[in-house]
Amino acid sequence: SFFASYAFGLWWGAYLIQKDELNAKDFSRVLFVLSLTATFLGQSAARCGEWSKGIVAASDIFNLADKVPKIDPYSDLGVKLTELRGDIEFQHLTFSYPTRKD
């Protein structure tokens, strides 16, 4: 259908040029702009899936940022620790890439 529409555009442009309703310079510009526009629209349509995934991810981030914590970090109530030390040790932990063959 791309080539058919392109052929129709060439035929219609030649018809208008022949009737002196359009000059060749303007016809070339219009044809070039339409070709680029169609190409860019086709390429952007292929990325609609990623765009919608990005919208969902942004929504999740905003919902997380709007979440009210159960513990008020600005409250003076509760026990105040003078020294805090944390050592984290992972045991029996494995990791693998889901698409990688072992």
C-alpha cells in the first residue's frame, strides 16, 4: 500500500503540475515532507508498547512517592538510639539471569 499511495501521489502531483496549479519545487517539498512524516509515524508506532510500559512505571513511582509511611520520621516520640550499627550478611543466596543458559 505504501508504493501504491506513493504512485498515486506522483500521478496526482504530475497532474497538478500539468494544469499549472502546482510547481515542481513545491511538489517536491510536499512529497519529501509527507515521506518523512510517514516514516517517523511508522517508527514511533513501533514504540507504543514501551511508551505504555513507561507510563505504568511512572504511575507506580508516583504512587510510591505519595504513600504515607506508618512511622513518622519527624516525630519526637519513641526510643532514640545513640549508636546504630548494622552488619548484613547474606547466606544461601543464589542469582542467575533469567535468559542466560547455565
